Amino acid sequence: MRSVSNPDPHVDPDTLANSKPVVARYNTGVNTDWMKEILRNDRFSQNYDLSFSGGTKDFHYGASAGFLDKKGLIQLSEYKRYSFRLNTDYQVSKYITLGENLGITSSHQTGSWYITNIMSSTINSDPTFPVLKPSGSVDPADPDYNFNKYAPMGNGPNPVATIQLENYPLSYFTMVGNLFAEATILKEIKLRSSWGFNMAMNDLTHFTPKYYISSTINNTVSQLSKTTTLSNGWVWENTLNWNKKMKNHLLTALLGLTSEYTKITAQSASKQGIPSNDLEMQTFDAATTEPIITGGINTFAMMSYFGRFNYSFRDRYLLTATVRRDGSSKFGPGYKWGIFPSFSLGWKISEEEFFKNFAGDFISNLKLRAGWGQIGNSSLPVYNAYASQLVSTSSSDDFRYNFGDNIYHGYWYSRVGRPDITWETTEQTNIGVDISILKNELSISADYYIKNTRNMLLQIPSRYVLLSTCY
């Protein structure tokens, strides 16, 4: 048991002994408001938008441009965005319409990832620790002064140092567009075709500088990492609509064909040993050791044929029937396609004469519904689930093998495919009722349904085993 002068019998002596360093720091006059230290004072934000539109009888256009510069609550956190949009449509003739729309956005963000962690650690930071080291302990002329000037903390990381040392910029660029043409073939038949495209690029740059805050909080080897993800794809949709009204009968039909394609390319590189923390030196050419490059390509394609038929008699008796045939590249040969039918029936009882005489104006709408249908799902986080994937071991020292004076790399299975994997199918049967009373002031909808899912798509993490032989 440690001895403490003038012990208080109501206080554990160990507690008094452990509190001495806290009292000593308090006596130095340090009383840091850590929340105030991490918040920024220059929270000026600006937002500008410019738009214009016009046209003639047959041609219309609209365009807009914008700039947003928003400062965050936390030091060094900010968001900048440039945007542009253009829409046009042109009535070529009485029967043909053409149009397009285009949107471009470029943005740059810093500080987004650490805000939650910083707030949590700041609330728990000890106010008796200073933000910076004592004057004279670090030479301001040192090129790395801005990285080494922060004081160590006894109960966790220095929040201000964390913001300065771990501030990674993230850039986005997206472009989305669509071209369409619509033609009236006959009075009752319309053909529409549209082609849409999208492109997105994300760029994350991560520089870890050399710094020395204390013997336990330091980094002796600087590192530069860069990850770029590029996604581009297109969707082509074609529909043929037929609409026919004959006295009390209304018939509509739709035939369609859609196809889509997506390609995602990701590359990541890192390198260590940059001689200086200067901004001009934060390049891969300046780094000297441990080059690591990884990357991959994923592609996805899908095609669908579909049809829908609607029939209505006096707007009382309703029938809808739909069928889809979808094909996905995520599934292997013989399992790519799935057929998903559905139909529904409806009866607007409130349109019947006997009901109007019975309910009067109290019930303005009463409709019974019943339906059955199947829906397919191919939403998998991988793009070719039917095939196994091999990954090189060159990106990790743990998976390299020495044979003599040479170092060899191998491969391991990061994913084991299933050749027979196919569409997840959800089947649902439902009966429902819709009621509106008091001139539609109050509406009620109730459904009873049974939903069953088979061939559910779930990804199980792979477990790899490395075998080696020792001689």
C-alpha cells in the first residue's frame, strides 16, 4: 500500500496518489476547451445558382449552373461542388419528339470521415492537457514543425493533432445523361426509345506524414496512398404502348425491351519513404520503398423482356396482367434467365348503383383488390457469383514464400463460386380493401398477404487456407 500524507479515511489512498499528476497539471494553469479548439471560426459558406430557359413552339430548352462552398463545423472540413444541367426537347413533326438531358457534378470534400470520431474523443479529452508542446521544445524552423508541435495526451489522441495529421481529400465527378425519341405510329400506338448513360469517378488521396509527438505517438515512415474508382454504364429502354377505348371498355397494353451494362474499375496504389512532408513532395515518384499496386474490374449486364395488359369495364371491374423475362450476367450458363408473372383483380363496389343507394355520400370509395405475383432479384455484391475468384498474394508480406534466395507469390481464393446459383424469387398473394369516407376526408387501406422467398441470395465470407511445406 502506497503512503499518502494526511490521508482522508473516506477516500482510497490509491485514488489520491493517482490524482497527483492531474492536480500538478491543473496547477500549471492549463484549462483547454477542446471543443472550442476543434471548431472553426471561419464558417462562411456561399451558394450560387444561375438558370435560364426559353424556346419556341416546337423547341424548348433549360440550363442551370451552380457553385457551393460550404465550410464544416470542424477545422479543415469543407465541401465544394460545381454543377451544370441542360435539358432540351424538340417537336420534329406532329408524330416525332426528340429530347435530351445532361447533368455534370464535380465535388471535393475533406474531413467527412473523422467528424463522428473527433466529436466523441473531444468530449472525453482531459482539459488539463495543452494543445501544443511547451515553447522551446520544438524548433519552429524545423520543416516538420507543423506536424510535431502538438502535445501528447495521457488519455487518448490529441483531437487537434488528429484533424491536422489525418485530413484526407476525397474528390467526386459524375456525369448523367439521357437521349430519347418518341413516335406516334398510329393514333392508338406510341413507340418510345431512350438511352441513358452515367459515369462516376471517385479519387481518395491519403498522405501519412512523418511526425514525432511522443515516444508512443509518432510515425517514422511517411506513406502516400491513392485509390481511384471509375464506374460507367448505360441503359437502353424501348416500349410500345397501345391504348384503346370502346364505349365502356378501356384496354391498354405495353411491350418493352431493356438492356443495361455497368463496368467498375478500381485501382489502389501506395508507396513509402517520402523524404519530406512538403506538399510538393507528396508524389509517388518521390517515395522510395514498399510499392504496392492492386486493382480489379467488374462488369455487369442485364436484359429484360416484359409485357403488361390492363382492362377496365366502366371503371368498376379491373384486370392487370404482367410478365417479365429477365437475364443477368451474374449467373452462369443455364441459370441466367428467369420468368416472373403477376396479375391482379379489382372491383370498385362504390361505383355500383345498389351501393350508391345504400351508402349515400358517407362512403365515397370502396374497392376490393386481390393479386398474385412473382418478383426476381439478382442483387449480389459480386458481379459473377457463379465463378470462383483468385487473388494474388503479392500485396501482402504474410503470403510471400522464400525458396532459396528468391521470393515467390501465389494465389488464394477470395470467393468460391456456385455454378448453379440463379434468381432469388419472391412470391406474394394478397387481398386488400380501400375505403374513403366523408368525401375522401378519411382513407383507409388494409391488406392481408403471404410472401415467400426461395433461392435467397446471401454471400458467405470465404475462409482461405494456406498450405506450405518445410524442407
